[in-house]
Amino acid sequence: MVSILDLWLPIVLSAVFVFFASSLLWMALPFHKNDFKFLGGEEANVMNMIRGLNLGGGIYMFPRCDPKAVKDDPAAAERLKTGPWGMLTVMASPGSMGKCLGLWMLNTLLVAAFVAYIASNALPAGTEYLKVFQIVGATTFLAYGGNALCDSIWKGRPWSHLPGSIIDALIYALLTGGAFGWLWPKAAAILPVMPS
């Protein structure tokens, strides 16, 4: 078993690799440029309407999908039938790019640390590059891409976003798997504890 402390360098390095790769994917390359739609000329009207509702930060679903209400109230059943249907995310305050990037960096470090925990318990020191790459890459792929399908199924995220999310997760997995495979401790680097 490898100590997670022996993996501090691949944890940090893979987190930095993923952070910069995500910046490149989201800001410089065209993969995600059409992920968000805008309201056009109706933006001011929609914002005024939402402001008038005095909603706090949160995710709101409409129309209400309470099965009992739909069964017992014909008006609720009609709203459900005719739509529109959607989810509205309202943020409590404007987002700060610096704060979001800082939290994203923390997220990449946490993912790398949990991946390291799994790998350190699954692989001994001296494991060959390809095996480390496979285990770490597959675990990282699940961490970054495992929820993409669920978002389309349950949260209404457009299915057209799914390929981009999968590609992002695959790139993050390749970078993380490569960093861990490259820096995985050699067998001689960790000496066994001799019984006294």
C-alpha cells in the first residue's frame, strides 16, 4: 500500500493540469461557447418579473410536479399538460470570477486527493505506469463526468451538452492518470517497516 502522503506531488500537479485544461476548454476553445442560451430582447422583462417574485437563491421547478396536486387539482394538471416546463436557478448574489476559480481549484485538489486515496489502497508501490494510468484515469473520469448523464435525465440539461461534458471528463482523466502514472512511487522508494 502507498501512503497518500507519498502522492502529494501528483495530487497537486494533476489538480493544476486539470485547472488549466478546464480554463482552456471553457474560455479559449469553442466546445462550450453555445452551452448557454440568452433571452435576447426579453431579458429585461424576465429579470423584472423574477425580481418582482422576490425569490431567494435556489433552484425552482415549474410547473409544480407534486403528483397529489396534479391528481386532485384540474388546474395543476392543465399547467403540467400545457407547460412550459423548466427549472430556474436564482443566485443569491452576483458571481465573482475570482471566488469561482478559487473554489474550482479547491475542487480539483479534492478530486485528486480522493483519487489518490483510492489508488493508494488499490495499487502498491512500483506498479507500472499503464496500470496506474488505468485505475486513476477511470476513477477521475467518474469523478468529473459521472453526473453528466444524470443532469440531462433529471435536471433538463440539454442532451447536446453531454458530449462536451464527457470530453472534458476524458481530458481531465487523461491528464490526472498521466500525472499519477509518471510520479507513482517506485518499489524501492518505500521501505517496509521491519518488525522489532
